[in-house]
Amino acid sequence: MLSESLVVLDFETTGLSPLRGDRITEVAVVRVEGSAITDRYESLVNCGVRVPAFITDYTGISQRMVDAAPPVGNVLRELERFIGSSPVVAHNASFDQHFFDSEFQQCGLAVRDGAFLCSLRLSRRIYPYLRSHSLGELARQLRLLCSGTAHRAGADAEVTAGLVLRVAADLKARHASLTVDARLLRQIMKTPVAGVNERLVRLAQS
């Protein structure tokens, strides 16, 4: 249903903000094309920092796991190669993009141009009737498949990829003439919730 290749990204981190010195501990990216997941990359990350106990309790990622992981610069180069020029999607995208930009800057690598697409904002507009748009609740309410453990990057990226594919399929079911690509998804994201249906009708007729 997607007319172009998109990359879905998820980070696990030591905290909520790189401005407070928090760093990434794990990354996963999933490529979605057409109506399927076609490729994956996943790695723990060693940023040379301590993993707080509450993060280990929440994610299951321990200090020992991070200490044995590849250095952050190596992982970021692999991540950069995987993404290429594809648009990037993340759930609550501002969180992941802040860490993405911060890590690339700290490693002296070029920061990617353009904002990530946000699947959280998309879900609020496509499924405004749902009680919650957290990733776990969306997985339950929309019956999105997940083969991993919640709050690990691989599992969360896979669920987000499933959400993106579900959004694309539902958009095509509503308006068969729509071309579902990053441009359309960005237009939907920027439209107030109350105006989405009208906007989609206009886009389908154009």
C-alpha cells in the first residue's frame, strides 16, 4: 500500500533527554515497502555511560549488555547506511529525533536534514476514536503483531512498522486514488484532527 520505502526507527535510552546527558542504549530500524517489512537492523549501543537501575528494570537492558555492545560511532554508521535517503518514521518522533541528532553531532557525523514522520500524530488523526495512542495500546486495539519484548527497540520498531502499514492500508481502503507516501503522511500530520477527513477527500479528488 505504501508507494515508497520508509524506515521506522526506535531508540532505547538511559533517560528522557540528551540535554541532560542521556544517551542511547539500543537502536532498531525496520524498512517497510508496499505492504510488508522488507529489512531490519538492530543493535545494542555502547556510549560509555552508566545504565540506571530503573532503565534496566524497564527495558531489561543491563550495564553488562551495553558494555559488550559495539561503540556508538560504529552503530551510527551502520544506521546511516541502512536509512540512506529514505524518510524516517518514529512513534513520538521528537523524542527519537532529539537523540538521533545529538548522537550524530557527538560523533562528528552529519545530521540528517528534515523532521521525522510521527506515527503518534498520524494515529491520533486516522484513529481519533481510540482511547489511547500509546504504542502498547495501539498494538492491542489495532491487533498489531509483535514477536519481541515491549520496551526493546526491535519489538517497538516492529509494532510501529505494523502501525504505519495499517495506516497505509486504511487510507487506501477509504480513498483508493490516494498515493500513500511520506508527502501524504506529512500533510495528514499537519492537519488538525477535526479537518482530516475533509482534507483526505480533497486530496483524493485532486
